[in-house]
Amino acid sequence: MERLFGRGPERIVVATTPRMATIYLVKDGPRPASTSAGTESSLSEVTKRLEKYTCRYIGPEPRPLNERERSETYQRVVIEVVANDGTNAKFPQLGFYIVADLDAAQADFLVRE
């Protein structure tokens, strides 16, 4: 992605990177290796793909989900937004969001290119 500044021959082209968010699939329970490696996608693309889902802020740091019941497979989808991602109306704070009503098994549309 590039941004142009100035006019005419003095114009400057500056390469910028799109704002990225990280999408994690998460297993229930407090165990090591309960989170996928994560998939980066632009914050605008994640916002567009999740427009019909509610994303609840869970805090500035990740935390175990559903600690009482452990799962062997990924159950939930969590989005991480960091300082260089920026924020928007759907993700107004920096930190971690759980996607309500979206099972990890149905999240292919979110993590595909």
C-alpha cells in the first residue's frame, strides 16, 4: 500500500503497511498450547467479515476461556488488536476480543486469504 504526498515532480511516495489484526482459534481450559499460531489479516477486512457478529472486549491481555471445561479442539475465535493496528467502531480498544456466536469450526471464512 502506498500513500502519495505533494504535487507534481516533488511528489513523495511513502510505502505503508495496512493495519493488521491477529485472529486466534482457542481451546477451552487453562492449558499450555491452547491457542493457534494466529493468522494476520487487515483490520478492515476482519471488521468487514465479522460485521454480523458481536465482538466482546475481554481485556488488554489474553486469558483462559471456559476454565472449567477443557477441550481438545479449538472452540472459540479471538481477535487481537495492537497499537499499530489502530482501532475502529467494532474494535474501539486495544486488546483482545472474543467473537460471540462463532464456533472455531465455522471460522474458515475469517482465516482464509
